[in-house]
Amino acid sequence: MNRGLQWLTAGLAGLLLGLGLILSGMANPAKVVGFLDVAGPWDPSLGLVMGGGLVVGSVGFALLKKRQVTLLGEPLNLPVSRKIDIRLILGSVSFGIGWGITGICPGPGLVLLGAGIPEGVIYVVSLLAGMALYSVIEKCRHRC
């Protein structure tokens, strides 16, 4: 496949995601914290955005089950593992705690970074540091 077409479609998908995050208000960490703070002035809008994403994703995956290649002709590589282990649980809990504390997850973090907002810069730098640390731990795990 043409690399230029891959970059174009990836860029358009990222732009669509970013615009969706901005329009829905989900790039605003206070909106996320407002959803997670059920004891305070609760904001259910994140739940509605998640529900909409769940519906669209479910339809998309149902359609993908009938295909062998992507719309661009590339092989379709869907996850096959259904294994739930301690590493998955700890990673999910760590992600959830970080998301709950900051109100930022990777998509909105990149939107905030692109907007030059300091919290976005700090988030993405911390995300990259965490990824680097994970890589070092994994290399050590497999060598030791």
C-alpha cells in the first residue's frame, strides 16, 4: 500500500478524533473529573460520549468480523487474546487511577499538547516516560 495514503488516512482519523474530543468537551479535564466525582456536582456527559462510542465501536467490530482486509486493502489484524491476567488488571487500574487524578487520557492529552496547554505537555512527557520505563522493565524481565 502507498505510504502516503496510510499517512493521510491516519491523519484524517486523528483529526476526526481530535475534533470529536473538542466538540464533546472531553479534551477538558474538568469535564472528566466532573463525571468521576459522583459525590460532587456530577456531570453525566462523559457517560453519554462513552455510550455513543460503545455503540459505534460495537457496530464497527460486528462489520469487521465479516472482512479479511481493511478498506484500504491491508490485512485486518484484530486482537485474538482473551486472557485476563494480573498484568492486564494492574495496567488497567494504573490507567484508571491516572485518568481519575488528572482527568486526561491519551487522546485528550494529545489534543491538549497540540493546543500548547501545559497540562497536555506534562501529560504526554509523563506518558512517554512511562512507556520507556515499561520497555526497560520488559527487556529486563525477558533477559533476567
